Amino acid sequence: MLIENCQIGELDLGGARVRRLALRDCTVETLVLTGAKLRDVDLRGVEFRHITGIDHLRGATISSAQLEALSRHLAAQAGIIITG
């Protein structure tokens, strides 16, 4: 499934099993992933402001810019302290 050129306030995928989803040129205010099971989910085309359930990103593809933006949250989830 492809979702493109849209603005979404809250995309709640919490607890869902999501397969073969791609978002292109989308803005998502809040992405909820708590309890989600993702498989072949392409989030590279999404600009999101907040994400909950970051530990449920397994199965998603993100861009290097998104990874950089999420790095502190991912580190905190893993118990890693980033300084500097």
C-alpha cells in the first residue's frame, strides 16, 4: 500500500501488523508504534515530529537523516548516554 502527499495528525499503528506499506511526501505529527509488528514498511518519505514505541521500528526502512534525528531516542532506549 502506498500513501503519498498527505498530512496526518496521528498515525496510530500501535498493536497492528503492518506489511508492505510505503509513505512518500507525507508529514506525520505523531507516529505511534507501540506494540506494532512491521514488515517491509518504508518510512523514508515521512517527516514526523514525535514517535512513540520507537523500540518497535524493527521491519521499517528509514533514511540516514531520520536515523540522526532519532539517535538520542534510540540511545536512550538502549541505555546509552550521548555527550558532546
